[in-house]
Amino acid sequence: MDKDILYGLRIDKALGLIFELISVTNHSERALRAELIKSIEHGKIKLTDKDGSRGEYYIIENNGNISVYDKQGYVFTLRMLKYHGF
């Protein structure tokens, strides 16, 4: 995969809600990062890794951006390019 990547959230027919890495130069190149479980926390959508081994979770902010957290707390925010809602 290219060093230039996008992070994507989508619904897969077989896996459900997934978080993946997508090549900027070739959108057909994708790498699965996590299968996710959706819940609501403090009025926001929280997405948690199904297997929970990494301790990562994602919060969809009101503006559509995704804040990434791990066991130590806030990591970074992914800026929304296109939002279809959940």
C-alpha cells in the first residue's frame, strides 16, 4: 500500500461496520483495521473494536470528524471528507 492513505468507515455486508485504510492513489487497495460495534455515549456515536484487544475506540463528533482514543486517552482526530450518517 502507498504511504499516502485515507482512513475509512463503511458498512460491509459480511463484516458489518468496519474501519479500514485506503490507498489514496488506488482506492481498490484497502486494508481492514477493525470490525466495529456501535453504541451511544454522552450523546455521541462511539465505535469500539469488536475484539477489544487494542483498546482503541472512535467517537464521531458533531461535525462528522472522528476522534481516535486508546488506553492512554486521546490520540488524534480524523477529518471528515464525506459523511453519510449512521
